[in-house]
Amino acid sequence: MRNAFISGVGGHVPPRVVTNDDLVADYGVETSDEWIQKRTGIQSRRFAEAGVGNADLALPAAQKAIAQAGIKAADLDMIVYATLSPDHCFPGSGVLLAEKLGLCEGAGASFTPAMDIRNQCSGFVYGLGTASSMVKSGACEHVLVVGSEVHSAALDLSGRGRTVSSLFGDGAGAAVVSATDEDRGIQYWKCGADGRYAHVLAQKIWDISKRPFIPQDGDGNGIVAPEMMFANMDGRTVFRHAVERMCFAVISACTASGITGDDVDLYLFHQANMRINQYVAKQLGVPEHKLIHNIDRYGNTTAATIPLLMAEAVETGRLKPGMTVACVAFGSGFTWGSALVRW
Ligand SMILES: CC(C)(COP(=O)(O)OP(=O)(O)OC[C@H]1O[C@@H](n2cnc3c(N)ncnc32)[C@H](O)[C@@H]1OP(=O)(O)O)[C@@H](O)C(=O)NCCC(=O)NCCS
């Protein structure tokens, strides 16, 4: 039977470490290390320098994943690129990455198709599911799934925006999903969405129903008010739904696959808030030794959290062939998703 397995993973974070104290001292955010750590578990995050775009950050992660898969970039049949902070409104960052990977020039140009997924924190799980289906159907041999975010450019670092700006950081992760006849790989995936809560966590920037879509001054310059320019969030509603949806997504994945939580060797939870993950782990009875985190060091890197966890877990030997891995994510939309992977 044709299966889809993860043949390579890679992660990349920008070098600049921004601690909670740095947010106060260097950026003037009205917060404190104590407030952020107590409510979120975040100690620091990474911020990319000005001039670094989303696909720039994704490139080293993608290259590592491709090398670990033992293939060349030109062997990819598709790029699925998950982000909520794309380089531009359009075209998507997937085509920018394809160009950076050298897929669009020279005798061996493959002109690999690239598509962006706009599903925020669950974007990588949506991408993994899409890649798995493309490979299992026989349409593709190798699909690169990317989760990459440059949040630092779009954070409201004033007192008004501190609830959101203290949570997010920059980073990128990637995985190659490849075909195999072995009994391993992505055994199950399922995603969900509830658009009734679309306004609860959103960065609107413009309203396409308005004429013009961004208000203009007399000289034709666009004017974007801060409440439109930056993300807005009702944190408590997000928290409550995240716990419920993530628990349900893990239970559904196990039930549908005929296993119990005890059969899972490693849980890769989306890293939005350490407290959310502690609640979910407690509800599911997941012991601490089956969890790994990076929120303490990277903050919430949205689409990049799970591939970054994967890359680190492989590198440190926590994730080994034969292990059963449960991935689960929840985010703006609301959207969510889970996947069970036999590594
Ligand atoms: C964001 C979150 C940490 C806020 O915690 P909370 O206990 O709900 O806090 P509230 O938003 O009710 O704010 C409580 C107070 O802290 C203040 N506050 C908010 N952010 C702050 C910060 N970074 N530093 C200091 N004070 C802050 C608020 O202004 C408010 O002050 P007030 O009582 O004087 O009005 C929490 O709701 C959360 O983690 N939600 C989930 C968010 C998430 O995961 N988002 C990503 C989803 S993928």
C-alpha cells in the first residue's frame, strides 16, 4: 500500500534573541517578564532583522529538510507553504521560496507548483494533510510543507497591542512528505474550521467590501488605523476554544486510528501558550515526558511551531523511527487540525 511519510525535517530561527525584559527595554512594551512568563510560559522569542522576508527565513529550513530527505530540490513535486505573515498580499510566499530554491532557472528548472495555505496556527497541519493526500493519491512523490512566520514586523509594540505582541516570534520549519510502500507515515489527519469566530483573532488590515478597500487621504496615500493594521484578539475566548478543540482533535485521532493516548510516544502540540498545553495534557492524561516545547524560547511562531518541534526532536534524538507521534494545532479562524504519524 502506498503511504506518505516524513522523510526530512528542518528548522530555522533568526539569531536575534529578544527576552521579555528586552521587549520592555528595547521596544517600550508596557509589560513585564513576570506577567508574560506566568500567563504564557514565554521567556524569549526571536526577531528577524529588517530586510529578512518570510521566504528568506523559510529557505534554510527547507534546504535542511530536503537534504535530510536525501533528495534534490528539483525532485519536489509540490510546495505547500503555510503562513499568516506572507511576504506580500500576493503572490504567495511559496513561489518566492521556489525561486530561492533554484527551481525556476537553468537547464534543470522544474517550475515546481507552489501554493500558500492561509490557516494561521493550524496551517502546517492543513499542509501536512494536503501533502499526505497528494502523495497517497500518486499525484506526487515528494511534497515540501513549510510553516514560516515573520511576526516581528507586524506587532503593535505600544501598550495597546501588548496582549498580542508579547506572544509572537519569528521562525520557520519544513518537512518533506514522500511516498513509501512501508507501513509507516501519516496514518491519519483531520482538520476543522468554525468561521463564527473569525473575528476573535484577526489581522484585517483592509476591508475589501469598502470602496476603496483602504481609506485614502487627499494625496491618495492609504491610511490604516492601528486597530486595522495590527492583530486583534480576545485572548480568553481563544484560550477556552483552544483547550476544547485540541483535546477533541487528539481523542478523535486516536479513536479513528484504533489506538489510545498511551500508544502515542510523542505529542507535538501547537505552541500558543504553555498554559493551554498544560490544560490539554492534563485533560488527556499525557505525562510530561511525552511532551516537548519550544514556546519558552521562541514564543508562538504560529505555522512554524510544529515543524520546528519536529526538527529539534529529530536532531536531539527524541524522535526516532517507529515512534507514534500526535500533532495537534488550533488557531485563528477558528481552525484546527490533528495528525498521527508513525515516524
Ligand atoms: C493572552 C492571554 C495571555 C491574556 O491573559 P488573560 O489572563 O486572559 O489577560 P486579559 O487579556 O484578561 O488581561 C488582563 C490584564 O492584563 C493586561 N495585559 C495584557 N497583556 C499584558 C502584557 N503583555 N503585560 C502586562 N499586562 C498585560 C490587560 O491589559 C488587562 O489589564 P486590565 O485588567 O487592567 O484591563 C491569554 O488570554 C491567552 O493566552 N489566550 C490565548 C491566546 C493565544 O493562545 N493566542 C494564539 C492562539 S493560536
